[in-house]
Amino acid sequence: MMATYVLIPGAGGAAWYWHRLLPELQQRGHDAVAVNLPACDDSAGLAEYADAVIDAAHDRRDLILVAQSLAGFTAPLVCERLPVDLLILLNAMVPAPGETARDWWANTGHGAARAQQADRDGRRLQDDPDLLEAFFHDVPAEVRAEAMANGSPVQSSTPFAQPWPMKTWPSVATRFLQGRDDRFFPVEFQRRVVWDRLGITLDEMPGGHLVALSQPKELASRLESYLTARH
């Protein structure tokens, strides 16, 4: 069974995020395309992000969207415009109708949940003000160094300010995969949000927020298992 994986990055919008996962999917016989989003363009919002995904998918078929983090706001819009077979949310933000990504943090209680998880882990949030450890704590040193060499990602505030325009979740089969070691979106927090907003139980895998960088083989296997289950 071959599929086309369309990989949508989170904030910063860099296709590079998927560079370790792409060959793993291709070795399994699948087509895969990593999307670059116009994250540094202040004129680009959610609609333009969806346009970028659709342009990257081009005329491919048997589409499986994989949406990382902030891409949870974009991927459902794509499902309304392309024949998507499966939507996989990966450590993602799940929007509510009319909600902005800027308001999502307070609406979901993210700050308190993150602080509580740090307390359980014996960490102090103030020791990681730039979020480097929150994001890269389990990423291999050489991959982390490459990310640092690429420079800090630039992310416009425009998509964060726009209300999510859909009235309901799209009628596309949806799965949610969460890294159980995610320090930014703790798994307990995500269990609650995903159940409250989608009515589904999330699946867990090893890894932190950037699982495509830290666990590409395991992630590819998990994604393929969803495809197998669909058939």
C-alpha cells in the first residue's frame, strides 16, 4: 500500500523539520513531500498557509496529511479543498471554531499544564527561557547543531491573530499522535484537549515535541501503521 504523505511543519514553517523522516517514508515505498510555509510573511495567514500545502501536494492522490504543532490550525482547511484520506495530528494544537491560535494558550490552560509537568519532572521553567531544552532535549546533538546553524525560525504573528474559520471539524478520518516526553505540550494536557475538542483518544510514542527530528524511524513506523489500519 503506497500513500502520499504531505508533511506540514509547525511555527517557523520550515520543511527542514521533516528531513530525517522523508527518507524513512520513501524507503517504505511511499511518496512524501515536506511543505515550506510563508511563516516570515506578515501578509500570509491561515488561508495562505493552506494554499502553500495545496501547492506542495500538487496533483498527488492517496493523501495523508501530517500536521505538526501549529499546523493543527491549517491542516483541516486543506481537508476541505483536497481529497485527503487521513489526517494525522502530531503534537498539535487543536482549534475550536472561531478561536485564534493566540487565544488557544489561555483557553486550553496550557501555561498551568506546562508548569505542572515541569514540577513533576523536577525541572524549572525559568532555567529554559529560550525554550531550547523544551524543544530539543531529546534531539541528537548533531541534528540540534544543524538546527542552530540554520538560525532561529521567524514566525509572523498573522496566523495567530486570525480566528479559525471552520464551524466543525472536517469529515476526514483523524488520528492524534503525541510524544509522551513532550515538554512543551505535555501528554496529560493533550489527552484532555484532544478528548474535549475531538472526542478521540490520542496515541502515544516516545519522543518530545520535535519527534520528526528525534525519532524519525519510530515516527515512520507509527504513520505506516495508521495506513495499514485504514486498509
